[in-house]
Amino acid sequence: EHVFLCSSILGSIRIIHDGGVVVGSTINGVVDNFSDYAAPRDEWVNLTFVYTGANETMEIFANGESVGTLSGALPLPFTLLGNEASEQKGWQSFPFLTLDDAWFYPRAFTADEVKTFYNDTKDGGSPAAGASGIEGKTVTIPRIAEMGVNIDGERDALYDLCAPQAMTEQNLDYFSGSLEDSTGTFWALYNSSYIYLYVDIADEDIDYSNENPQETWNRESIGVMFDFSYNRTPQYEYNYASNGDKVCYINLSGDGVLVTYHMYDKDLKNGLFDQIEYKTVSPESGSGHILYEIACPIPEEIDIEEGGHFGLEVIATEALGGTRQGCVSWSEAGSEMWHYSDVLGTAFWGAKDGDSSASAGTLTEIQAFDYKDCGDNTNEELQYSHEDPNIKTALSLKPLDGADPVGTWYDFDINVAAAGDVEFTFLYAAKDDRFMDVTVNNETKQVTCPNTGDFQTFDKVSVTFQGVPAGAQTLRIAAPHDYADDHKTPNIDVIWYGAPGAAPAASAGEAASETELLNKSWDTIFVDYEMMVDGRAGDWLAENPVEGDIEQLEVRGWAHIATPINGFAYTIDGGDAVKSADFIQDRPDVKGAIHEDAEGFDIQIDVSELGV
């Protein structure tokens, strides 16, 4: 006889009545797992199940104590509490138990956390604040795409993925003369390389009068603590962290002076300190907001796994007359972090891009091997890895030998937060120009992936779909419908999607990519408005050398790429790119002969001060 505690269509955790009331789990049609633990009859028992996906083990706790471990994958997520129906259904039994409270958490608890949780709930109480069984403040920080955030002191829209964290705690025992006139808010994000913090402090008496800029604690500043060793010892002296502790403690003043007391095991030679990026924006005095933005590197040996956690604290100095008068912090224990902290707050590694939705200003990242389905003719082999360790795999779109390319496709689940235009950017590799069909919302576009040289060199190409409805959608990438020996497919590594313009862009002064130069005209020189095309410009210049100073250049032509053209740009000797939609020139002849998305350009450039 089997009674479900919780289940899905794939399996369950259940009570099995087989001469005893045994706790176990099942993968439907595959295996029944039995533990050695038999639940007592006629009394309440608190059962906790902690599943570790990496090891495919589930530890069972009864009333806070470990009573056994089962091996084997658990078919998560569960979607149902109890039995599917009140009546007996096949081998499923009438319920012979009473189920009171149930809690589910998106991470594995430690044994100590399970014990704490049991103590908090055994007499009908509620879980500890934050519903995590962990003491102190908690926050879940979302994971973002690898291009990260531009550290410029402006709060990027990506920070909206994180719930704002209030900084209001004042330690009046230690700072009896605290001004109590500061408050703050911070937001946090991360990717595989950095933790990003944006901190906004409101202060009525901004003071940088201390003459030693390195004494950041006596000026308006913030202190930030990351503790990946997760020490929970009361009065642990973080500023004297012992060798081996992965603790980062940095101070940054509002006028842009960065100091650190230690950077992971007090070793500045590992180069991580030099990788800290930061920007501050602050009035020199008076009342106002002090803005801090920091990107702090994560040591390579730190295990970044969704649901995992580390110690975190953010505090701000209240300075007046060149000395510290008080602090405002995220958690109560953080107010003395300058000396030690009883127990830091806790940050949990969150899911990618928060809710995995595309919205204005944000990007969602998909690894190519995270597809939900593929065609029968699809070659699912791993082709090559990128030299960047953050890029794991490359998925081949190549059809099976002799197979119909129409059956070569991969489908991905996407979630569009708001109806509108959605841009898809693909990290790809291609030996010679390659092609793929991309389908969203029943619309298919063929995308050209220009030659990157080999299948271990990657570049990006984008395509935009207009008027995509909000909600769940399917992205399909497929071999081109006209696949042939000279019309083959690329390897795809990572896919980003979001509002147009949210994709990683070329930096100022960077040359346009090959993608932007596809299907271009050869209109290089105009002579009395006659185009010198197909190489004739070189001949013309040889016969008509330019004499004297050149004061102005005019560049005309047209281009057609896989996405709508919003403007053109030029650079001079690798300088900053000058970009404008005004450079677009209406060319009905080009649209008629090439494509309706093709655009002409006419750019007039003043070079009188260049001496050419």
C-alpha cells in the first residue's frame, strides 16, 4: 500500500505500508526506494527530506535527526501534495495518515539547519525569518548573463531583478553619538566571475574633510564583506581573517578611494584586488545621495551553485568633522563590522536572470545544450569548447549524415515578459559563412553567421522578431531549409534574448563586426554622383590623385543585415565611434532590388582638423 506525501507524474516521496510504515521514494516505472526508517504510529512526526542533485542522494530526517539516506535521482519538481484522489486508484491506497504543514525550499539544508527548522516548528511555530532556517538577514541575488553590468555609477535596469535591501540598522550601543541621519538601499547581482553591488546612501551631512583619503572609515564610505567560507562564529574577527578563509572586506569612499584590509586569505598577489571595478557619484558636501557601484571578483575555487549561500554585509559610515560618528547597515550585526561581526547576513545564489523573462533593458541567457526538444535528424554531439571557461559547449546544427535537414532543429522554452520586439543574439562558430533558420511566434527568418575562421573561434549575430506576444514562447533554431554543401550550419554556444539593444554591443571605437558588413554595396567613391563600383574606385583614384588638404569626406552606400538597421557609425583611426540614425538614407532602389530591410547611408565627415 502506497500513500503519497508529494508527487509528480514522474515519481513521488511516499509512505509505504508493507508490514511497517516505511518511508521511501519512487521513480514511476523505474524503481521503488525503501529506507530503513519506519514512521511511528499514532503520533506526530516531522519528516524532512534533503535532496542533493549533484550526488543524487536524499537524506531523511525525523524530528530533526538524520535517520537514513536513499540513493538515486529524484524526479523533481513535485506538483502535488498527498494522493491524486480521495478514493483508491489502482495500487494507490486510501490515505492512512494525516498531513498537517508542508514547506518546500529551492536548496538543500545542512543538518544544523534542519535541526533549527525542527525546533522552530515542532510546537506549531513558524520557520525562522527568511524561511531558511538561517540566522540573520537573507537575500537571494539573481544571476545575470556573462557580459555583466557596466560599472558607471548609474543603476542599470538589471538591478531591478533583485529585491531592494534596506540599510536602516543603527548600532547605538557602540556609536552612542550616532547622527542617525543616514539610510540606504542596495541591490546585488552575480555571474560566474563577479558579484555586482549598487548602493544608494541618503545622507544629510556629507563629509570628506578628513585629510587622509586612505582613512575611508572617517569619511563617507561603505564597507562590503563577502565571506565564502561562511564563518558563523560569534565575534569572529574578519579584519584578521586566518589563512585559508575566503573573505573579502573592502572599503570604498564616496569620493572614489578604494582600500582593502584583506582580499581572500590576505593575499593581494593573486591579482583579484586589481580586478575590482568601481564607480562613485557624490556631492562634495551638504545633503544628498551617495551612489556606489562595485564589481567584485569571485575566486575560481568558489562553488557557485543555485541555492548555495555565503556571508554578506553592507554598511555605510556616517562622518562629521573628519571622523566617524556612526554607521548604518543592512543587518544589526553589521553595525560593528569595522571591528568584528557576530554573524553576517546570508546571500543565496539565485536563478539566472531572476524570473528568466525577457523585459526591457534585461537579457536572459540560455546555454545551447539547455534545449527542451530536438528533431530526429539532429546531430546532438558536442563539437568544440570555447577557450573562455565560462562558455561550456557548442551545439552542432549539422544534420545526421544523409538525413533531411528539415528534421534538424532544437526548441527552447522562453518567457517574454511584455509583448513587443524581442532580439535574439547567438554566440556561434563557423568555418566559412554558415546559415540557420530561426523561428519565433510562427515567423521564420534565415540568419547568416559569417566566417569566424574555425569552430573554436566565436562571434555574435542577432535577429529581431517584432510583435512577439507576452508569456511562454518557443524559440526554434534549425538547419536552413535550403541546406546544401555550400549552405551549411554553424555551431551555437550561447543564446541571449531580450529587448532590442539589450544584447552585448561593440565598444566605442571597435570596428564593425562582419555581421554588420554583410550584403553591402561597393559604392566607395562618387564622381559627379556616378558610383565607382566593383573596384573601379581604386582605378579612379590612381588616375585622379587628390591634391591639397581634404576638409570633408562624404561616404555613401547601402547595407542589408539579418536585423533591422537603426543607424550607422564611423570611426577615425580607431577613435570613438560616431553613431546616428540620421546617417540612414532612404534608398527605394536598394529596397526594391535587395530587401525591404536594406538601408542606404550618407555620412558627411569633417576632417579639416586632421591635416589630411
